[in-house]
Amino acid sequence: MAAEASFDGWTRTALAAGARRLELQQGEADRLFPGGPVQVLTHLSQRADFRTVEDMEKEGVGALKIRDRIKGAVRIRLERHAGEREAVRRALALLSLPFNAGVALKLLYKTVDAMWYAAGDTSTDFNFYTKRATLAGVYSSTLLYWLNDRSTGAEATWAFLDRRIDDVMKIEKLKSQVRSWTEGQPKSASRK
């Protein structure tokens, strides 16, 4: 269906065309994916998450700095597992519809969670959530940039990704400085 979606969008028409391409019996695609195109997108996204994690593990990202692990995760996802740009563009259009917002958020969360898992994140405190929220912004903006990037080897996208990660690192450095300033301050009488 993903190949057909580049032309027909993520529609039941594309689902039926994909089924004909695979020579499935009439109605088989609807039986396999009763939720239609959105269910197919969910399946493909989960498969891409799994393959991204597999590829990260194969490449031994655990030996890299955390920023390089995350950069590698985003790059692997886009280079190897995002799919054809036009199909991705049309998938985002479908997922951006108000009645698909919940599915879109769930898929984005699962993607960034898989990336952090493969990067070796073991946090269970508030950092667990802030890391995923931050990566969701970095991944989403990089994905949108990638969709329109016509540079050789998507070099403009990778430069964009580097800048986003640098921005996040600046924020983390500032947070660390603020914490160090406030830790040395005497507690006020009202806080005793």
C-alpha cells in the first residue's frame, strides 16, 4: 500500500491496489486491516520503529555519546525506514486530520520512545518524559525539513538535525547552570 499511497494517498483505493499487486483474494486486505489506511500506517510505523532499533543495535551506537546516538537514531529512521517522501507526505496529511490526532501522537510517542530505548535511556523520573518530548520536537521538525530537502544525500537535513541537537544541548547547559546557581542559595524563611 505504501507504494500506491504515493499516487492515491492513504485511501481504501490504495489499499485495494496494494492487495491486487500482492494478488490477495478479494476482501483480504480489509480483513487484515479492518481499520483501513490508518491501521496500515500504524503497522508500518511500528515496523519502522522495530527496524530502527535493530539497526541501531547492529551499528553499536552504545559506544557513542548520547547526542550522537540520538542523531543516529533520527538519521536511521529517515534514511532507511521512513519510506518514499511522497507517501510520507501523504501519511502526515492523513494523520494531521483532527480525528486522527490521537493516533498521530501515539505513533510519534512510540517512535521517540523506541529511539531513546535503543540509545540506552533508563530514566524513570521526570527526565523520561522531558527527553521524549524534546526528541519529539527534534524528530518532527527534522522529518518536515527532510520532506522538502533536495540536497545531495539529504546533507541539508543532517545539518538541520545537528543545529536542532545543538539547540537542545544549549538548553540543557542553561538548565544545569540555573540548578547550580539555585542549589547554593539559602532557603527562605517561608520554605522552612
